[in-house]
Amino acid sequence: MPTNSLAFRLMLSSAAVAVVLLLATGLLLNSLFQAALQRSFDARLRSVMDSLQANLELKPDGMPAVIGQLGDTRFSNPASGWYWQVRRVEPGAAPLLSDSLLKTELQPPEEALATRDADGFAVFLMSDYEGKELRAVEQRLKPFGAVDDYSFLVTGNYAELQDEVESFRRALYISLGLLGAGLIAATLFQILFGLRPMKEMQRKLNDIRSGKVEMLDGNFPSEMQPVADELNLLIQSNFEIIDRARMQVGNLAHALKTPISVLTNEARDPKDPLAQKVREQIYVMRDQVNLYLDRARRAARAQTIGAATDVDPVLQSLARTLQRINRDRGIEVTVEPVPERLKFRGERQDLEEMVGNLMDNACKWAKSKVAVRAKLQTQAGDDGRPWMLIEVDDDGPGLKPEQRATAMMRGQRLDETKPGSGLGLNIVSETAAMHGGKAELGNADLGGLRAILRLPALL
């Protein structure tokens, strides 16, 4: 999923919201459970204290004694953390201890006993003689028939409370993690399902660009249907503009043909210097008109949406034609196997004109061999679209690096002994640029010149 896509942005924002909400929920539930568990733990300790106070009896000397046994056996297990003790609130008074204390008195911190609730209970944390953390509840009251106040202290093993909290926390985090994964998966499904019409539109636009269909058809969601309708209108308008441009170019060519022919006929006198000068300028005009009319036609074809041309048939046809033309010179023109389904994103006439000029130029300079190959460029362009390379090699003398730039200029001929106008390579360069591509010259493996044509491709 590309990082600059709508799907990635929606997925990232949904995942961020889900993570924040789940974390907040986890912290809140953990805090609520811990508070509820702690209240339940304290209530259990108070219940033990109520039972302890109910079973307390004072001896004649004021010493407390417990009649019977408390229901919880943990108060009998040594060093269990579950303790109780009762003692008279006066210095040096001997306490009554649970069996689990092993006759070791607990010493609650004085500062903890200073804070009590409305019922007179002090709730705090302390440690026993082994360093075990305890949750303690202490209350002071005067038993029936007693003269002095007595301190009732009941403790529970705080580690058991923490274990329950930790167990709940693990289960909570696992559950929230699974819920988060499920939410992300559901969000991904929603995004992919919701954006599927856009992928379908992209596929159909690619079909238009590759020449398979002419218009964007199909039923799209109500939010996208206006976009599809506008695209169809844009495509139709493009076709109409191109048709009008072609028609105007044809009309212009027809309109100029007659006046130029009339001027040519009127300036036939070979002895008249003026007529000779007029004929010379007429030829210049004719060349310029033909040049710019051809350029206008190429520009109109380059803007055509949906044009697609198979590369292999064009190369094979040009190779056969040029080999027959240069049969007397013994020039061999070969075309290496072209990848299947490789197409030029443009009209056949443009591809024939560009490659034909390059192959014809190679045949003029070749000694015995011209090699042509077409391949898909290994890396897509900056716009993500595929591109192809067509390379034309010859075994001629080649060109020096400083001559290659000159050879691409309009009307430049490096050897006047060879036929031609000097416009071929420039036409190739201009036509390639109209399609967003380019033409370059380099060194060929055969020892001569290599012409490289980079053009938009369709697969």
C-alpha cells in the first residue's frame, strides 16, 4: 500500500484512533477493576474484623481471648500474610495474636493510624516481619464490659491482590489486542471495499489509454458517477478537437496548394532573374508549409487518447522494406525478438515515421549490417508509467560525441554526399518529444552509431 495513497491515509488514521481508544479503554478498565478488587479485599478484611470482635471475650485481668475459630483457615497458616491481633491501647500491653503470626507482634506505622474514615477504620499498607507486603485494616473501640480501648488489626496478603490484578491485566491486554487486530482488519476490508470502484475506474481508464475501449462505461457509486461523466465528456471533447485539428490541417494544405502551384507556373521563365528568385522562394515556402503541416499532424496524433500500436509488426515491416531497397549494397537488416504484448502508446504512423527515419539513416551509413531491438525499460518513469527503448545499431563509421548534438539539429547534414534533407533525425526528436519521450545517439556494439528512442509503452 503506497504511503501517499488514500487507502494508506485512511488506514493510518483509523489505526491511530483505534489504538488511542483501546489504550484509554484498557487503562480505564484496569483502574476500575483494581479499585473494585481493592474495595472487595478491604470488605473481606472488615468482615474478618467483625467476626473477630464478635468472638472476643475479656478475661478478669483484662486480657482479650477469642472464643472458637475464625472461618478462614489462612489465619492459622504460619507467615501466610493473613494475620489478626488484638491489644489494649496502652504502652506495654500484651497483644492477642493469630496463629499465623507465630507470636510476633505487628507494628503498624503511627502516621497510617492517624487517618481514619467515618467508621473509624484506618486502611493502609505495611510489611510483616518477613518483609511481605500487607493490606491492613485497623479499628479502635471499647468492647462490652471493658474500661480501656482496644486496637483490632486485620491484614491480608497484598501479593494475592496484585496477582489477581496482574492476571486481569494480562487477559485485558490480550483481549484488547485481539479486538484491535480485528478492528484494523475490519477497517482494511472497509477501505478496500469502499475504494474498489476507484480501482475499477483506474482499470477502465487504462483500457481507454491502451486503446481497448473509447469511453468510460459502467455503473459507479453516486459520488463517483459525476466524475465518470465529466471524464467521458473530456474524452469526447479531445476526440472532437483532434478531428477538427486534422480537418483544419487538411483544409490549410488544400488551400495553399493551389496558390503555390499558380505561382510556380507563373514563374517558369528560366531567363527572368525575378522568376528564378520567385521559384526559389516558392520552393522554400513549399518545404516550410509541408514541414509545419507534418508537424501539426504529428502533434494532433500525439494527443490522441487511446491510440496503441504493436511494435513488432512495424519493425518487421520496416526491416523487410529497407532490406529490399538496399539489396544491391548487401545491407542485412535484422530485428531481435520483441517482448510479447509490447505496444507503443501512440499511432502507428508516428512509430513508423520515427523508427523508419532511424533505420533509413542507419542503412545509409552501414557497411553491411543494421540491428534493431525493442525492449521494455527496466524502471518506470517518474509518473509510474511504463516506457520502452528502441535501439537501432549500424556498423558504419559512427559519430564523434561533439557531432551527435549537431546531427539532431534541423537541416544539419554532416556529409553532403549522402542523400537527404537533414531533417530526419530532427523529426524523430520532435515527434518523440510530442509523446513525452526523447531520441539520443551513442556508440553501437557493431562499431558504428546507435540511435536510442525512448517512448511511452503499453503492456
